[in-house]
Amino acid sequence: MALSHLASSSPSRSANLLKPLSSAISLRRPISTDTTPITVETSVPFTAHQCEAPSRTVQTNAKELATFFRDMVVMRRMEIAADSLYKAKLIRGFCHLYDGQEAVAVGMEAALTKKDCIITSYRDHCTFVARGGTLLEVFAELMGRQAGCSKGKGGSMHFYKKDSNFYGGHGIVGAQVPLGCGLAFAQKYCKDEAVTFALYGDGAANQGQLFEALNISALWDLPAILVCENNHYGMGTAEWRAAKSPAYYKRGDYAPGLKVDGMDALAVKQACAFAKEHALKNGPIILEMDTYRYHGHSMSDPGSTYRTRDEITGVRQERDPIERIRKLILSHDLSTDKELKDIEKEVRKEVDDAIAQAKENPVPEPSELFSDVYAKGLGVESFGADRKEVRATLA
Amino acid sequence: MATGFHGVGAAVAALSSSPSNSFDSKKLLCSPRRSFPVRKGASFVVDRSDGSVNLDNNPKARRAQQLIVNAVANKADSSPASSSSKPGHELLLFEALREGLEEEMDRDPRVCVMGEDVGHYGGSYKVTRGLAEKFGDLRVLDTPIAENSFTGMGIGAAMTGLRPVVEGMNMGFLLLAFNQISNNCGMLHYTSGGQFTIPIVIRGPGGVGRQLGAEHSQRLESYFQSIPGIQMVACSTPYNAKGLMKAAIRSENPVILFEHVLLYNLKERLPDEDYICNLEEAEMVRPGEHVTILTYSRMRYHVMQAAKTLVNKGYDPEVIDIRSLKPFDLHTIGNSVKKTHRVLIVEECMRTGGIGASLTAAITENFHDYLDAPIMCLSSQDVPTPYAGTLEEWTVVQPAQIVTAVEQLCK
């Protein structure tokens, strides 16, 4: 039976995937609990700048692969559902979708703990979910309802989850990178032995504040990892038109860098684990994730005026992160095609349920307009010096 | 639970939320005990500059206990009574800021300072002198000249619970960090649905100095005032500088503390015991009957100088240092307006879109019925501050103009 899976392989590009170095073609245990180590090679080797690249060989197991698969399917389904909701005018304003880039979110999460901090830009739905956010929180926030992660007051670009150290969710391009270096500073200050991953795009890579923050992080030896999610287009401008040097992993100059295939979740995991170890000892490092977004920059961008449809379908066929994991799972005989399809159906239902629930959720109360402007609802009240007791009403 | 006795003059009213405020002036004069809960271990006193609570009764009694003598003659004497209690110690304003900062850093290990030249150099205005030697390089951090990023880093650190004090060498340089201050500092508490507080303090000198040129004479309070979620305070005396610095650091909200380049060398006697100034409160500098003059920062001194002349001419101005630029202490201001019915605002911001403009609107909206005359607002001219000394003098409000304005207002 294993052979039939091998026979159904697609073009030679994925030949690497189908040659497990040590496969366990044995009695198949349920995939979700199997932790027998499996060794896989990443799709391409890492390219390094000012450091030793980690090995191409990645350790994983069936359980992890199953988690990757399921999580990425959830993310993909969620983003596509958000697309429909936006077109149905249930989501308004800006909506930046992450489909195609899921491997970065899941691979990173696999290499980290919840003590490590992640901060990203406005393309944050999937990173939020990877950090433990629920689908209901996502859809409710997108639709501006009370159950949203920011109580409906943030919107698509302002997802946060403090208890799992997910710091958002930022609308201004590049502004999250100094914040991220501040998080790393706090980690060093409090001797947390944890790191911060500050994500940004190839468009934001040209922001000055990035280099300012990198400079300070390098001077102060902060455990900051700057991750450039290079999807090759900064809004509507291709990277070669925006950056004189599109080798983003090299642009840290004195800071080491690593270029990673961002469509390969295992490569992402390997690189993030390597970066975490590096940053804790040696200060900041840059990771460039070579990835791709299928949608346009946002929902108001068709995504086809600055790139060809052939390019998009080409990437989808050859480099899709979910397909890669699916093929890995099937080639290692960890599951059947039917089981995987069942998972997809299940996820679809889960997403639909969450949407239905979110639609039922009420909009915020009018009083919410004025809450959380200040801590403790200041505004018209004067607090005493201990900041605890209301002293007077000012207005 | 020891509470420091803060002397007769400062009105130490227990401004509790109980509706029936039995205002006993006698009680106020002799019993210093406060009835509000004091945090364990810390004995501190709040300086309530204005004892007025419910002014519907006993205006005379209120006046009797406000023994702020000779407020016209002296400059920064908001607490004249402090010298009558403990000896205290004399400090210059920048030293007072430093003392407040140092005390807070001692008290809370999460407080750290970031800025250009704050560490080894000791601060370009000496506010942080000696702190790097005492607390080390990880708590007093010298940054490169990169306001946008180090302000952002301070805000990021604040999101995790640290309490950074970010110094702009001149407030004008913080324009480079405007995005971080507006979007991340001011708005994150709201857009995260209350998940994060940003207990950061952003401070630095601003205002028109002595021929520093246009770019180094800016008044950032007018640019920042619209940002939701931040608090802004302006200090003007060593006493309130130290008090406001400490309160700002302890606040869970982001606070911008505006200092003034020309006020750093003011000297005053400060009490030895721990104290804090209320962030949202205005300071009664000189009570009066005829006109309410609202001012802050350096203009307070121009106003007091004008007040000398006015008193000689027979006027009785009430001078209030508003201190809290965002939110306005409409309680104190309103009570004053209800008493005098005439308002003059003297500020250093420019005419257009300054603090005075907002204050005029706020007073008109809330206290229109109590005004006998339109509010007058004296501000700086809408020009870049020129270098030439004479021109610079004409850009800002001078005491003579204040006198003329009061005379006009009280006609």
C-alpha cells in the first residue's frame, strides 16, 4: 500500500520529499500520537550570512506533521472564509490575508515556547491562531463583535493575545520592529531566557526604524530575531523595484542572517530553533523567509495587476506548504488520503461553526467607546497619588 | 500609618467621594490626618494645592485656610508652608527631577531610563547625572540618535510591564517618534481591548529658550494633545517637577512630562518626606477675585510678574497653573471661573491649535453661563521662533501684555 502512494508522486521536484532517509514502514499507529522520530531533509539548503547555516536535516515525527497539517488547513480555511465574509461586507475596512504563508506561522510556533514573544504586522490572523487564538475570537474581531480578541475595537490589524505573549497586530508598516526590540530588551532586563521574534515584510524592510532598532539591539546584545517574511511584493511593488539589495538576510550587515524556504514548515522550524539559540548567546539575527501570498496585499487589491496569474498558480502547484506536508505524511505512510480529506472536512465545519457563532455575537455596548482609553478609565476622574481612589470628577 | 504633616497653607482636604462633605475649616487647620488609605510601607503626602471641594458653602472658610502668602513676590512658591514644618532641602529643578527619578528607581526595579547621553554623560541637562553609576548600564541606557526606534523600544518594553522613562533631549526631536507615540503608545491599550497598559513616561525639555533657533524652540504639547490615551503634564517648579515625575512613573497610563529649558535652574526648598503631585490636578498659585489667569510652565513666571504690577494697580488676579495639559482639571478651573467670571489664558504655544485654543473651547463649552466676558487667550505668535533676541522676545507673551489684557478684561 505504501508503494501506491509513492507511485502517485508528482513531478521530480518533490522527489526529495519522497525519499525518507529513515522511514518506519511498520505497523501504523494513530498519526496524532506517534512520536517516533522521522528525519526529513528541507527542500533547499539554508543560505547564511555571517554565521554557520544549520543542517538541512530536520527531526520531526508523525504527531508534529499531523499538527502542522491540521493547523495549516485551519489557517487556510479561515483566510478563505474571511475573503468571503469581506465580499459579503461583514468584514469592513482593511483585511490582509495570509494564505500561502501558513508555514511560517506553524513552523515558528513549533520551535518556540509561549514564553517567547512574537510581534508582527497587520497580516496577523494566522500568527494569532498559531499562538493559541480561537477561531471565534478571530471572526468576532473581524466582524467587530464583543467576543473578538480586542473586544471588537481593534479590527483585522490589531489582534493581540497577552497570555501567550503575542504582541500583535500593527497597522503602520515597520513600526512593530522597534516594539519587538523593546520586548527583547524587557526579556533581557528580566532575565527571562526567552527571545522575541519581530516579523515584518519585504516592504517594511526598507524602513529606517528597522535599522535603528537592529543597531540598538546589536549594541545591547538583545535576544531579538528579526524575521523578514519576504513574499516578494510590498503592497503592489515588486521587491526588485523597492530594494536596491533584495537579499534581506544580508542587510543586517554586522548582524548574521539566514535565508529560509518559507514554504517548508520544517525548514522554518529548524531555522527558528537555530535563531533562538543564536540570539540568546550572541544577540540579534535576521531570518528571511522566502514565502508567497496567494491573495493580493489586502482585499482591495486583486493581486494580479503586478504579477501574472501563472505565477500564482505555479507557486500553488509547486510550493504550497500544505501540499508539501500532505505529501510528506502520505509518503511516510503516516495516514491515508481519505483521513487527510476528512480532517479538511472537519476543519471546514469548525470554521463554519465559528463564523455562525461570531455572527450571532453582539456588537460592543456603546459604553465600550470610552472604556480602555486610559488604564482604570481615567478621563473625567482625578485619582489620588496612589492612583487607586477617585478624588474628584473633573468635568 | 504615618502621614507627613504638610503644613497649614497647603489645603489637605480629604477629597473623598462621599457626597456629604462636611467642610470644617477649623478641622483643616489643625488636623493633618488624611482619611484615604495609604499604601503599606510608603508614607507619603499628596499636595492638594486647592482645598476647594464643594464650593457652595463656606467660601470664607476656604479663603481663611489658604494662607499662600506673598505668592506674587516669590516665584516658585507653591508650598510656602513646607519651610514652616520640617527644614527640607534646597534643590534646583533639574536636581528635583533627578531626585524623583532616583527615588522611583530605588523603589521599583522595573523603572529604567533610555535616552541620548543619559548614561555616561549624565544627561544633557544633568537630570540623570550619577544614575548610570548607581544603577548600571542596563537601567540607564545610552541610546544612539534614533528617536523613532528607541521610543518604540521603550513602548515595547512597557507592554511587558517594564516602566521606562524615555528622554527626548529636546521635545522637538520627539517629532521623529510621533508615530510610535501616537499609534503605539496612546492607542495600544484601546486597540488591544485593554490587554496591554503602557506605563511609559516620555519627558524632555521644550519651549522657547534663549535664542536656540526655530527647531529647538518647539512646543510639542500642541501637537500631542489630540492623541487619545496619553496624559500630558507640565512642571514649573522644583516641587511639582519632582512630584509629577514620581506620579508619572507610578501611573499605568503613558504620561508625557513637559519640562522647560529655561526653568532647570530654579531653586526651591523641598520637603524631606516622600510626596507626589496629583497628575490630573491644577495648582492654585495665587487666589484672587477679579480674574482667573490660567497658565503653565514658564509663562507662570511671566504671569506672576505681571500680577505684581496688577496688584499695585488694584487688581486681584487668581492665578492657576494648570499643570495637567491632558486632561484639563476642569474642576479647579471651573470653580475659579464660577467665582471670578473672567478668564485669561497665558500660554507659550502658538495661537493656532495650541493648548490655549483647546482650553478656551473646553471652558466655553462647560462654563459659558458663568462668563461675564469672552475668554482672552495670549499665546505665542504663529511663527517659527526667530534667532534674533529681540524678535524672539516678541514671539512669546511678555508680562506687559498680560497686564494690558487683564485691564481690558476687567473694564
